Amino acid sequence: MRDFWKLEADKSVDNLDLQPFKFDAGNNKSLSYISIPALSDANSFKALLRNDDHNFVKKIIHRLSEKLRGETSEAESTAAEWLLGAMASSYEDEYICVAQSQCDLMLVKRMTPEMGAALMSKANLSLQSVRTISRYARAHLNRHSIFPVEKSMTDLVSAKNLPQCKTILHENKRVLYSWEGVEKTIINELPLVLDKDVACDAKTVDVVCGGDQGQGCFKGATKLIFRNNEKWKSNEKKNYIFELGTIEFEKDSYRLLNATIFPTWNGSLHELARKKYMVIDKNPTDNKDHPYIIELVQSLNNESTSTTLSAIKIENTVMSSDIAFYTDCLGKVNMCGSWCHMCKLSWKQWQPPKAMRVDVAAEHSELWTIEGLKSHGKKVEDNAVGDNVERTVRRSNRTCNKNSMKPEEKRGVTGPPAIDAIEVDNYIVPTLHVELGMVNHALKKGLLTWIDVRLEEIPPEVMVARSNYLINEIRLDTLEEMIDDIKSNLAEARYDKSDILKQLKERNETRGYLLPANTPE
């Protein structure tokens, strides 16, 4: 150690070869002595690094890589990565600043065309949006762009039929959305993430669809549940979830869903309903990124190819979401919350226990089916239920009835179902709503009623008056909604009237359009 202290005091130590100044530190490890000078400014540091004889950074990397030389030809590069990683973890902000000032080290490599096309698809980015992001990124990163050439991305989007970004005008606002069919999503997305044991061993698959509003947009997804009750453990299953698309709007309503995704979604579900098996083949090109080819078929051929891994039976296609979304799907838009989406009973009929129900027709005790909802919704829409037909007004893109039809005739139905490819009993009852209903029922009918009767001893007249007040408050809200609808329809009729008058005026200005050819002037 005295020798090292002498070397430290000797000003000529930087010119010495430091190879002899290594010593054994025990445990089969050795230490090397490298002199690191104390510098007063950055210019002196840079000047020192330009001199190979005084470049202590190179000497550090050289010493770190000595034992790596027998393992790899890039030992010094590995040692440099270690040293840079240690500096980055200890001085993260300084490391990023230096990297950006040197050569934009963090983003010097652009996205691949495949990555750019996937980003455009998943984030609903139009070409204009990509150009805007690229422009701001270049301004922030000083000349570097994160996107590849535009044509390479757009060609991939067109070739692979990735979801296209579309726009509509809704409530005087521009709505951005994209949506992909269920079958197409399965064929394109599942091969990229499918596990080998699932591809070879799975026997059945359930397809779950659903959607919900959250964080300023509506998102739809599909979930695939693979099972093998013979080979896998009890209740063991493999799940895969894929996004179907999004609608960038703060509130999901029936009008918005019906104008954007419902037609595409319902059509793809009808196509899926005709398919009975999922056939998984090995990709003959041995593409590691796309190892499988998936096809949905109606029936199996007797002959199977050498590349076929399995034929999985599609057992169930179900819908999973909340009650509000179910009402939009099943033609019960803006219905009273007391009507069930599965049965025909009214609130007064399903409240008592089944043994105590009176005046319940046999047809009202049946569960809804898709065919029943379609026929009944058509009758409600055409105003054919009951005899009290007064008038119709146009609402949205269809005719809705505004008459004295009784609620027990409508049964909570306002029109045909928008999603009629999935049977009603395949709409999974949301557990959260059931729990909320049970707790609210126990709270209101149990605890609060016991408090009113036993503790506060409220007279029956007061309780009846309180119930009537709540009922009338609900009726008032309903009437206010009806008035708003009438105002909206009136404004729409006035607009149509002005449009018709404008067309008549244009025709009158061209008399030859109205008069026959042989009519004298």
C-alpha cells in the first residue's frame, strides 16, 4: 500500500504502464490501480480524454473486460455497457440530458413500419394525426422522427386490413372511432400470442364479447376462454383478451353506438354464429412472429393436413357488460329500470314471491328470446300494440311511437334489438348489479322499514304520502324527458320544412322541370 501512496504523490504516474500495479484481493479476485485526476472544468476533462496515455476511462473499461476476453469478443463493449448502466441508474436525469445533447441516443432508432402501422391501428391515428405527432416530436427531439416513412405504414394498414379510423358528427362534435369484427380480430391477433399447449391440447373455446364506457371513450373487447377437461386440471382454463375498437366520446348512448359500431358488431357476430370449429394450423413458412394460422369453419373435413395441430369446438358465444349496455343491445333503450332484460314481468309482478303472485298471465311468465324481442319490438315500433294509435313522430333515424300505449303492453321494449346474434340467456347477468340490488332491497325493505315502523313509528298515512311523492317525482322526470323529445322532434320538423320549401322554390324557378314536354308556354 505504501507503494501506491508513493505513486499517487508522483506526478509522472500517468505516463506509467499500470499493468504491474495489480494485486490479489483474495477470493480469486484482483484489483488494479488507476489514477483519476481531479479536474476543474469540462474542457480539461475533454482534453484529457483525447489523450490515450491519460484516458483513465479507457483504462477502467480495459481492466473491467480482462476476464471477459475468454468468453466473448466484445468484452470491452460489455464492460462499457456495465459502466454506462451504473452511471444511468445513479444519475438518471444527467444521463438523459447528456444523451439528448449528444445524438438523441434515446430515440435515434425509428419505429419499424410494422410497429408504426400497429400504433396507427391501436391508437385510432389518422394520417393527419401521425403527421402532427411527428412534427411536434421533431421539434422536441431536434431533427429526429419516431415514425417510419408514411407510405410504408399506410401500405401495411391497407394490406393487413387493420382497423380503419373513421369519424362521424354526433351532437355537433366530431367523433373518432374504429371497430373490427370478432372473427377477423381472432384470426389476426390470436396467432401472435397463442401458447403451444393451447394450440395442441385445447378442446373447447368460449367467446365472450362486451364493452363499457370509461376514461372518456367506449371500449369493446372479446375474450377467448380455452378448456380441456380431460388433460388440464379441474377448472383450469387459458384466457386471451383482444380489443375490438374504441369510440372517442365522453358519453355512450344508443344513438352513438347504433351510428358507429352496432351494425358492424352484429354482422360479425352473425358470421361467428355460423362457425362451429376453430382450426389451428402450423405456419408452413416457419415465421417465429406468426407461428400459427387460424381459421373458423362451419364443419370439419375428414382429411386433415400434416400442419393441422387441433380443431377446437366453439361452444358458447356470450355477452358480458352492465345492464345499461344490455338495454341498448336488446331494444330496451331508455326503458324504466324496473323492467328486467331477461323476463316479461313488470315491477309489481316480480316483487312478491312466486307463490304469492296473482293476475300474472302465462305469456308474461316466459323469458324473453331474441325472436320474441324482434317481433314485439317491431310491433312497438310500428305502433301495432293496442288500439290507441294517435300519432307518430320521427326520432333519430327511425319512427318511434308517442301514444297512450300502456307500459304493460310495451313490457319495457322500445324497438327491435340492435344485437340479435346472441340469444338473451347468453347475456351474463352482471354480478355487481345483482349485489347492489340485493343490498338495496335488504336496506330499503328491511332496515329502513323496520326503523320507520319500530323506532320512529311513522303513521301509515305519512308513509303512503312519501311513496306517492317519490312516484310522482319519477313521473315528472319522465314527462320532462318526453317534452325534450317533442322539442327536439319539432326542431327537426321545422328544419325539414325549410328544406322542402327550398327544394320547391328551386323547382319553381325551372318551369321546364315541372311542365310536360308538349305543354305550350
